[in-house]
Amino acid sequence: MQSKLIPLALALAFAGSAGAQQVVKIGHVAAISGPSAHLGKDDENGARLAIEDLNAKGFKIDGKAVKWVLVPEDDASDPKQGTAAAQKLVDARVNGVVGHQSSGTTIPASKIYYDAGIPQISGAATNPVYTHQGFNTAFRVVANDSKLGSTLGKYAVTKLGAKRIAVIDDRTAYGQGVASEFAKAVKGPGVSIVDKQFTNDKATDFNAILTSIKAKNPDLIFFGGMDSVGGPLLRQMKALGIKAKFMGGDGICTEAMPKLAGNADDIVTCAEAGGVLAGQQKNMDEFAARFKKRFGVEVQIYAPYYYDAVMTMATAMANARSADPIKYLPYLAKVKYQGITGPIAFDNYGDIKDGALTLFTYKNGKKTLLEVVK
């Protein structure tokens, strides 16, 4: 089954002879500690599975044997720790980086990679700023917040019939970004944003902001942030008797959300910054099965995108016949790779072209697909 996941472009670079091996180091950074650790480990395991597949197939670059090594770092979703982790990877002379996980760490780290000339592909960071800084080393394989927030805003009004909407964000680059884009898209006859509140990404008590919101009688509350805050926020919202629907981006769109919230069934609508159409679902299902067999847990969100990020980087190296960042970077900018998550190619900013979004709700404690939006 593994061979089905390696495209022809990569297969041509596989094969085998035994000789001296070049070591190619791929850095990965995410929150492996802290409240978002379950998401960071998901990303890391996706990258790790790609590394294992490349090694199992005997990947070669320019006819020479290659040994792939994953160099993982933990940024704990903290910008200072993120830049420190980035500098460690630069000092380790990695050939490329897949990460970071959060926009708040990805954006400051991207300057360090740019200054060092090291290509970076994020499989999760969605804030538009990341790829709009003029750094030719910055890429992402998921849609950005402009698309995610605007899609959710339109869906809230046209499909959920929301009229009175409250918005909460966690003051992070990701949370503020997606909440801002959502608010811009909330338009229509009789539709209004009745309250805007903010918390932080480590908060546990939301009584004050929810009491304020309850007085405005919203029929939908949008939260920009992660499930570690969004889950308890929803739990307290229900305890206060607020009957509104709950909506958010990919940060709350996890398998852990129902447990964190107590119950999310028919209350939550969320979106992942990625998605596969019907024709690609078989590959995604096969990946999920292999992932669970290898790591003993279900895919949370972005493991397949980090798998594809590694494979996309490998494709660029194969095309350039070199793992030297200076030599393969131009090939990465014009790469075309058929991934598990769909076709990957980048626009002039480094954003994925024609990125998809997947809308979900929850039924019986499980994420349930609503639709894929291109």
C-alpha cells in the first residue's frame, strides 16, 4: 500500500544501490508541549511517516543514495521559543523545514529561515501575513485565513441563517486573523455583529465575556482560536444557558473538540484549511489507516498536509538534482506534486493554488463532513 502513495516523479528518484549515503535533514517545528501538543504531535507524525516512506524506498538525489532524517523541535506555540527553535535548525544546517504549526510562531520564524536561505513549508499556519512578507523561502500547502474566514462568514449567514453574531478571539496571530476575516464576510439583510470580545490562548474562565455576550442574545458565536480554549469556552457557554450555535476555524476542528466541550453535536460548525474531493478520498483513507497503525492514534487534522509538505520538498530536490537549498528553492517555487491531499503548486506568494476548505459539524461525538469548498 505504501508504494501507491509515492508518485511517479518520486519513484524515478528511488532505487537502489548501496553506496555512501548523503544525509538530508528536514526540520519540523510545532507545539509538542502545552495545550496544543496533540495537534503538534499530529503534524510531526505526518512528517515522520513521510521520512520513513522515503527511507524505505531508497530515495536518491542525482543518482546518489540519500538518508532522510527528521529533526524535530518544540515551540510550545510560543513566538520566542519558535524563533529559538528556528535558529537551532539553521545552526543544525537542515536542508529544509516543514512547519511551524501556529501562525504566531511561523511568522517570526520565517524571517530566520529567509535570512539563512532555507525553504520552509507550513502545513497548518493560515495567517495571510506569513506568505506576504516578501520571503521567497515561505510556502504553505493549505488555504489561508482570507479564504477560511470568508467562507465561514458566508456559510454562517446563508446556510445557518445567523442574524445576530458575536465574535471572540484569543489575541494570537491565528485567532485574530481568522476572526477578522470572518467578520468581514458577515453581510446580509438584518445581519449584524452584536458583540466582539477577546480572551487569551491560556484562559480557562470565560464567565465575564460570556455574560456580556448573553445579554446581546446572539444566535451564533464565532471563536478564533484553538480547541484547548474553544472546548472549555463552549462548555461554559452551555452552562450559562446560551443557545447559540458555535463556529470556528481549523483550530477547533479536531477530534478532541467534543471531549473538551463536553458535547459538540449539532452545535459546532468548523472548517479545515484543506480538503479532498471525492476522487482523492481513497488515498486519504489509506493514509489515515497507515497513520493509526504506525502511531496508534487517529489523525487530528494536518498530519496528511505535513506528509505532503515533506514529499513536495523531496520532489523539488529530485527535480533540482540537489538537496542544497539554494539550488532546489527555484524548483520548489514551480513544483507540481500530486499529493494525498490533492494537487500541490504554489502561486507567486508561496500560497497553494486553488486551495480547498472542508466544512464539518459533529454527530455522535465525531467530526462529520458537510462539504468541500474550492
